[in-house]
Amino acid sequence: MDMDSFLQKNKLAEGDIIELKKGGELLKGTIVPSSDPAILVLKLNSGYNVGVKVDEIKEAKKLGTGKAVGKVKPVLPKAKQGLPKISLIHTGGTIAARVDYARGAVSWHTTPEDMLSMYPELFEICNPSAVLLKSMASEDYRFEHFEAMAEAIEKEISQGADGIILSTGTDNLAVASAALAFIFESIPVPVIIVGSQRSSDRGSSDAFMNLICAASFITKSDFAGIAICMHDSTQDDKCAILPACKTKKLHTSRRDAFKAVNDKPIAKVDFKTGEIEFIKKDFLKRDEKRRIVAKPKMEEKTGFLKVNVNMQPEQIELFKGFKGLVIEGTGLGHMPLDTTDEITEVHKKIKSALQKLIDSGCIVVMTSTCLFGRVQMHVYSKQVELTKMGVLSGEDMLPETAFVKLAWLLGNYKKEEAEKLVGQNLRGEISERTEIDEFEVEQNAGN
């Protein structure tokens, strides 16, 4: 019997306080989420968690229902006259999460007031308002969620917001940033995307600093457009303002996980003083008279394929009927096509499947799994062959950026126009040239 069946049979649920017998042992605690369906996890009164095999439980009795603890009562400071108006649009993620210590799991704020009450210092920088758009993990995003974000941003700006802070989960934060950068062809104010690697009630949380630095950047700079604000280092001193289309999450848990790739940060914000150090000079300037132009449509039939050892032609064939495909190739933009022995005969079928896909009208773009450098489609014979087949160069675009760009192009332009635009720099996603000194990531960034 698995845990779900056990809970259903005994009319129990996560959060219930129970007493169970295992052998001659009696255990009391709160049922908390378990990653193993064969294990029931209890949070004991001591604060420790214990796992019990469901099949070893002789008897279970419900004693009560646990109550969440530590929830902040939404008491908001008074707004100050004359301060800029910033709208905080919340879509979910760790930045709005708190540990429910009664259950031993993470839960999310459920109202905009909950969110603002966690950061009263914002009221010293601006007059914030909050909108709860979604409460979801970013790994569940679909193209329509980016459209919903764009609509919410446009609405808040039309209602007088001087800037937008969009909070989201970190796993697809950079992807959302790139998608919004393409969606907004014209925008008068800054839209800064923030996240948090650690929940807001943890001592090591980066949520507070990321939000404060984002608010400081909006109120003290003339920047307009889409950008990311996250920790610049593991220290609580500065945040980096990162380019929307050239940023990648490089670590699962470090607070400085986000880095610009083949590019530099736009600016750095001092957390203590709010001072801004601009690294780039050629950014879009704020202009309240500038009209908002948004094209939120994205083509659903856009695919993403990562080249791997031992590829099969079926991996290509899966994209039959798709209008676009981004390939994350190896090195300069390679994929298995050559037949060098009997074992590699299957590569003929891979090549044939790719050619059929292109001939069907699908736009195929090649990128590289390498973080730094750019795709070169005329160095080796294989890339020349791919070019002749109709594969387009992704230049030095990050694969995820190329993916949302292609989906956006196919959603808003005819195929012929999309083919021309995919290799052009529209939002800073393609560098004119890749400088050697941009191959700089802190030595400990991957540790």
C-alpha cells in the first residue's frame, strides 16, 4: 500500500496530527509531505522528522488538525506622498514562500497584503501596491502565462505605475525575462524581475535585498525596459541588474546564481546606500510619453531539442507538425550526422528526419550547449552541411532565449519574416562580437 492509499483508507490528510503504532513503538506527530510514496513522514513534537514505512504501520488514529504557524498579519505602513509608485506583480516562487514549521514544508503567501507586509521597508523607497497574478512554481510556466504577465504589466502602467517589480520563481526567471523583453517592443518605464533562492523567513534569504535593490534602481535611475535584479555575490552588499536576454541561472541554490553570459551587467545597486553604478551606458531611457507596444502572442508549436550521445531519429520525428525548433547542439553547433562505421549508420536516418522537418516548413535554429562563445556554421563541414539543409545560426543566443524568441517571432510574423529576424539582434539577445574577456565567471560560481 502506498501513502495516498493509506491516507484515504484512514481518512487522513497532510497536516493532520496523528498517533500511530509501528511494532511496539507509539509515535505522535504531524503528517508532512513525503517524496517517497511508500513512506509516511511525521514531524514529531521535538521538531524532528521521522519516516515510517506504510506497510509497517499497524494502527493510525487522528488526534487533530495542525495549524500553520508564523503567518504574518498583514499590517501595512502608510503611503508617503510624493514617492514614486511601484506595482509589485506576484506570480509565485520562493520569494513569497514561508516555511510552515508545523508541517515542515514551504507554503506561499495568498494575498498581495501578505506579500507587502513582509517588506515594510519598501514604503520608505516608494508607494508600493501589489497584484497577485499567480501563485505557482516557474517550472510550470507555459507561453500563456507570459501573456498574462504582459497584460498585468500593461494594466499597471496604464494606471500610473512609475515602475514594475515582477516576482517569480527562479527556475524559469531568466526565460520569463527574455519572453517579456520580446513581447514589449516599446515600454516607457522599468520592469524589474526578481526572485529568491531562499524563502523570505530564512535568515539567509535573498528576497528582501533583491526587492529593495530593485525598488532603489527603479526610483533612482532613468532606465526603462526589462531587466533582472538578483544578488551580485554571496555577500549582502550589492545586487546586479542583469540583461533580460543574456542571463542564465548557473547554480541550483547559491544566492548569486544568476550571471550575464556573453555580456555584462547593466548596473550594480548598493544595498546599504541605494547608490547605482552603471556598467552599461547604451540602455533604453525612461520616457513617460513613450507608447506601450506589446505583442504577446507566441507559437505553441515551437520545440526545443538538446543534442545528446546516442541520439535516435525518433527524437527529430517527434517534432513533426511543429513550426519552429531550437536545437542545443554541441561545441560550435554540432549534431550527429556523419557515418564513420556500421554503428553510426543510424545518423543517416537522423539527417533524413531533420531534412524532412525543414522541408515541411519548420524553422530550425542551431545554438550551443556551451555557455560562452557563439555558434559558427562555416568552420567544419558538418555545419556547412547543416546550413545547406536549411538550419539557421543562433549566433551567441542562449538556447532558452532563442527558444522564446523563435516562438514569439512565429506568433507575430510570417515565416519568411521570422527566418530573417531570428538572426538579427532585436533586444540585446545577440552580441555583435564575443569578446574574450567576457569569458569570466567567478571561480567558485559552480561550487
